[in-house]
Amino acid sequence: MASGGGGMDEELLRLRTEIDNLDTEMLGLVSRRARLAHRIGEIKQGNIYRPEREAQVLRRLTEANPGPLPEASVYRIFREVMSACLGLEQPLNIAFLGPAGTFSESATRKHFGSAPTLLPQPAIDDVYRAVESGNAHYGVVPVENSTEGAIGRTLDLMLAGSLEICGEVQLRIHQNLLSKACELTGVKRLYSHSQSLAQCHEWLNRNAAQLQRVPVASNAEAARLAAEDVESCAIAGEAAAALYGLEILAPNIEDDPNNTTRFVVIGEHDAGPSGLDRTSIVFSVPNKAGAVLALLEPLSRHGVSMSRFESRPARGLGASEWKYVFFVDLEGHKSDRHVAAALEEMRDSAGFLKVLGSYPRAAA
């Protein structure tokens, strides 16, 4: 027995020594990468952040992953390496829909990593203004939810403003019931953002119908309010639970287990082609029969697929005959030959057409 134990100790020592050597080698490689990134920054000057290049690198590495680490882990590791290297050359300020602990913050960290300075904003309008004014380099705002549909305020701002979409993030949304209390007995109020109340409507009717439902500006704000009152609870994510010291009374209470929110990254530029891209446009047509079908016909003829089609009342276009605008996501980059040809033909017949941006498609 003693001999066997000694052999195991020797094996552990050998493996740990090998890991230590690999860690030292990895540190040297990461430092070398940082020096190369620094030199590229010196050559390029100006704007260093290239979303299409980052997307290409992350896609290549996850596809080349031999295991045993899952692709998501490989993505997160190299996302952080790239974030730290970019931070050496161009420290970024990123505005997001706050306060701290929101799903918007989680989406921002997923896309940009830990290096940037995050600037929580009280409303989507404030995120947009922070980027327009130059107080933030980029902003992250929700654009649609798989359960509740489009976020109208984001669409309105993209229609009227000058900023472009340069990236997107998809975040699986897990809603949790949080409270200072250890059980629902004695809890009277439920704070939550209205979208989350809708996403958990059936669960709440079955399990917490007695609670007064109080809509608030964000789930992080809901968690903050619940942390101040033992007779209250909130719907929010795990980050908010940790931030405000709340117990998770019930995890994953969303009605749809595949509940996902899509966020867009907005800035003063869009992205170059990465090889796996999406282009967002908005257009209007005269109010006559067949106008929308006629405008979309070039997409079919040039083989351009649509991944989203959303109609919304027109605002601010200044023409009474334009009652609705249509937000459309196209597969491909605006510089792709077939996409460019379709867009050129659409401009000729549209009452109004605006390209909101071309950008790399989100990783899962």
C-alpha cells in the first residue's frame, strides 16, 4: 500500500511540474502576443479596435479546438487575452444599459472582455448619447428578445441617429427569483423589468400569483430594491444576486428555456467583412399595394437571405405617405457582391433606405 501511494505521489509531482512548465510557456507566448499587438497598434495608430478581425480570430480558434475544453471555454479564454492586449493600446470606455448587474452588462463583458471601463447608463437613450458625445467609444443595447420581440426604443434611435452597428451579442437569459428572505412566505412584492415579467408570466401565475408585481427600470434596480426590504423579491440574473447579496429562491423561471436576448454594439463606424456577417437596414415605401414586395424582390433575385423582418410606425421621416418603416437583417456584408447589388436596386425604388451597419454575426 505504501509503495503504491508513493508511486501516485511521484506521478502527481511529475504532472504538476509539467503544468508549471506549461504555465510558464503560456505566459511567455501571451507576452509575445501582447508585444506584437503593441507593434500593430504603433503601425496603425488611430482606431485600433477591429471587430471583424477579432471575430475571425475567435472563430478560427474555436473551430480548431481539439478539446477537451468546450468551445465556449476556448472562446472566453481568448476573448480575455485579446481584451487585455487591446487594453494596452486603446483603453476603451463602453456604455451599457445599467445599473451594474444587468443582462446588458453581462452581454458587454461577453463581447469586450474585462479590460474596458464599463459605463452604466440609466436608459437606452443615454447609452446612445454617451457614444454620440464621445464619452464612450462604443455602446451595447438590447435590440430584440426571442420571447417578447423587438426593443422599440433601440430601433427608433437607430432610425433617427447617426451611429452604426459594428457588432452583436446573443445572451441566453436565465431569470431567477431573488430575495433577502429564505422562502416566499411573508414576501409581498415582486420587482422586475416589464420584459422579464412577461418572460416569466406563466411561472409567476402558477407559483407566485399572490405577489404584487411592480415594474421598474431594470432587473438590477429590482434586485437593489429587494435587497433593501425582506418583504420584497426580484427577478434578475445571477450577477445581480451576487452584487446585492440575495438568495436565489427559484432559478431559471423563464417560461421559454431557450429565452435569448440579442444585443447590438453601436459606434461611429461599422465593421469590415469577416466572412460570416450580417447587415441591418431600415427602409420605407410609398403606401400602395405591392410596394414592399417589389422592394424586396432584388433580395430574392440576388440570393440574399433575410434573418429578420420587423415593421414599426415611422417616426421623424417628415413625409405623411410613409406610415411604417421596415427593419430588415440580411445575411452577408454590405460589400459582398450580391448584397451590394441588391441594396443598389432597392435604393432606386425605396422612399427611404438606410444601412444601419454591417458586422460579424454573434458567436453562440
